[in-house]
Amino acid sequence: MSAAPQLVVHRDKELMAQAAAARLITKVVDAQAARGHASVVLTGGRNGNGLLAALGSSPAKDAIDWSRLDLWWGDERFLPDGDPERNYTQAKEALLDSVPLNPARVHPMPASDGPYEVDAAAEVYAAELAAAAGPEDHGPVPTFDVLMLGVGPDTHVASLFPELPAVRETERSVVGVHGAPKPPPTRISLTLPAIRAAREVWLLAAGEDKANAAAIALSGAGEVQAPAAGAYGRSRTLWLMDAAAASQLPPELYPPAVA
């Protein structure tokens, strides 16, 4: 298990998005300086897309060498390519279409109108991750520099929902998800072991509807019941929150100073 999660609480979701974007720029620039490249796992949802939009409007984004950045996804809705509900489609609109990425380094999860059904599509993505992993990674996925996750009101992260089979998976790095409790029911997701391969895992939570989930996940719940509790990084786990999402945390977890 990694070190205890660190909490950073901002006044509101806009400030949180801007601060998280600035933090991500610094992380990517540092990784590129150290190793020549960086890898980031993106998340969808309002907080993930809010961060990408804030990144897109930041003048500091030009410090990143976008051509040496690998982008992966933590999960995807198994819908046709270009569907507005796909995380990849939303990420393109929020940021990706406006920065000079190397297309070969952008790794969206397969769409439902491709040649694979969802479980085979998950295997294809697992193979793509394995091909990108080197001997130094000691496993079936690369050691991501930053892996971002939105936290759902039910404590789900990626498409790992409480009590469903995907959250119990310990062998595979990517799984097809059937019967998700929020639409669409069919999805692809990284598993907790793949998530925990990241150097840093950032959990994004903004809004009052996330307050109960944050309190449960940060108060010692089990990962099967509260998947967010099982999402942690090798060297660091950060909860990036706004004051509303932190409002139910016990004071010993979160001192009341608000950034």
C-alpha cells in the first residue's frame, strides 16, 4: 500500500481545475526533463473535462512538449467512435484537438463500432498497454507518471463500481464492464492493479454530491464496497477537492485551511 493520501482542498471547482492543470503541467515537464517523455492517464466526467479545459486555456501549457506525451484512458463508455458521450470525444473537444500531440502516442480505448465486442476490446487495450511497458515497469502496464480519476457519488472510479466483478479483478489490467449502474451499461475500464502501477494517482472530487463518497473512501472503507479507496499510486496519492466535496470529511483528515 502506498503512503496515506494527501488532500488538497480548493475553494471551488474552477479554482480546483486551474490548480490541478498547473500541477499537471509541472509534473509532465519534470518527467520529460528526467526521461525525455511522460505518460498521463486521463479521466472523463465534469471534473476531468474541467481540468482539460483549464489546461487548454493556460499559457503555461506551451512548456509541455506535446509530441513526447503519451495519453491513455482509465475507462471508456463502449459507444461508437465520435459519440459525444465518449470520454475520448470529450477530451478532444476540451483540449486534445488544440495541442500538437503525436497521434501515435494517443491511445483511446476501442469504440463499439469497431471489430470487437467489449471483452475482446478490453483485451486489445491490455495488449496495447503491455506493448508500451518496458522491463523497468515490472508489469503489464507502463509506469504512468500521473493517473487521474473522477470520483463518483457512489465511490466508483474509472468504471469500477461497488461490488461489481470488475472491482474484484486482480489478474487482468483491463476489463469489459457489463451492467454498470449508470448509463451506458457497457464500458471498458482499467482495473485496480493497473491503476496502482502509476507513480501518482490523482482523485478529482468537486461538488456536494461527492462529499459522502469522499468521506466513505477516505475513512477506511474496503475497495470492493468503495472502489475509490483502492485507487492509490506507487509514490503519491492526491485527492484534489473543492470545499463542497470535502464538507463531510472528519477534521482530523482535513484541516480547515482552504487553498
